[in-house]
Amino acid sequence: MRTIKKRSPPSALTRWRAPRLAAGRPDGMECTYEELRRHPEALEAVEDSLLAEQGGLCAYTGQRIGIETPEAAGPRAVDFHLEHLTPQAHDAPGQGTDYANLVACWPRPNCGFEPSYGARKKGDWPSTAEQSLFVSPLRDDCSKRFAFNRRGEIRPARTGDTAAEETIRRLGLCDTTLTALRREAIRGALHPRSRPIRLSQAQRLLSHLRLAAETVDGGGAARLAPYCFAIEQALEKEIRKLAAFKL
């Protein structure tokens, strides 16, 4: 995972929530996630905003996610769902629609299969008592809590980091399929055109990945490379190795 820099809630969501958070809410004015899904303007604004602040990547896995808008009239295709960092089973009133509690995650709703990793595996974890064991992607230190090798394998960056270990286990971030996806992304980055990357190429690619991340984190528009957080670590190691050979 990488740290997500949360942006301000979209105005359409703020307008939708305000009267529903007022005292004495009448029927039909509930501030629930189910009710939000019945209001396309607010829902689509949330989807667009989350996709932008995450650079087009799933908050947990780093897989590519996106939205396709058809040219003709018709519903747009959203291939992710809105994930609650504090699960709805444990949230407080109104928290289910709180923008600070929402991220975009693969797969799409009602996808027809049960992934072995990511948000669907996370399920209703963590409970209120287990919050300290969850390394949320909104944590400033999230990106630094996980380490990846060239094989795409993940581990806690620091020995004894129980929360990182539990997050990896609960989200299935060590799943063989997800590990293979990271491995192929790293291999492609380190072997452009099936050749070992040169020092200058590695430096340029790392600079490009960091610039894209800085753009997204600063509120700008950019698409991050899938599994970029793992690729960056591999590039940093490769650059140190190639630079040492040149000495």
C-alpha cells in the first residue's frame, strides 16, 4: 500500500450530507451508505474524487481501477467499490458516508466472484478494539511500513511491526496471485524491452514515478503506475547496485 493524501470532500457530498446530519432526521433523509447510493450526483462525485486522489489505483492492492463513461446515454462503468476503512458493521452514525472513511478499492460491486485478497478479504475487520492493528492507507507512515523484494513479496519493513503483519494477513497482501502481479510489474520496470535496465534509465523512471506521486498527493491530476510503491523500492535498490558498479 501507499499513503493516500486525503482531499476535501466533494461539494455534492457535503450538500447531500448536511441536512441528513441535522437533528430530527425524517424518514427518507437517512445519512447511510445505502441512501447515498440512491443519489447519483453525490455518489458519482465521491467516486470521481476518490479515483483522482488515489491516482487510479486500488487503495489496498495497488491494482488499476477506473471509470468508463459511454459516449451514448447510459450508466458509466465503475470497476471499483467504495470501501469503508472503519467497516459499516462497527461504524458510528453518519460514518458510513463520511468522506474521511472512504477509499476506492477493487473489485466492482457485485462482481460475481470472491477475491482472495484486498477489500473483500478484509471484510468487517478491524473491529473498534482492533483499530491499532490496521495500517490504514491514510496513515502518513503507511508507505514506509511495508517492504517489497524483486519477486513481489511483501513483509513488514520493520521487524516486530505487529500491525503491519496483521494488515498483510487480513488483507491477503501476500496472496500468490497479487504477489505475481507485483512481480511482473517490477520485472517489466527493471527489464524494459526485455533488457536489463541501465543506471540512467532507472534514475529517470524513478524520477517519473515520484513526480506522478507528488502530483497526485499535491491535489493534481496524474495516473500512477500499478504497484508503483513496490516498483519504486526495486528501483532504489537497483540504482544503488548499478551506481556501485560504476565506482
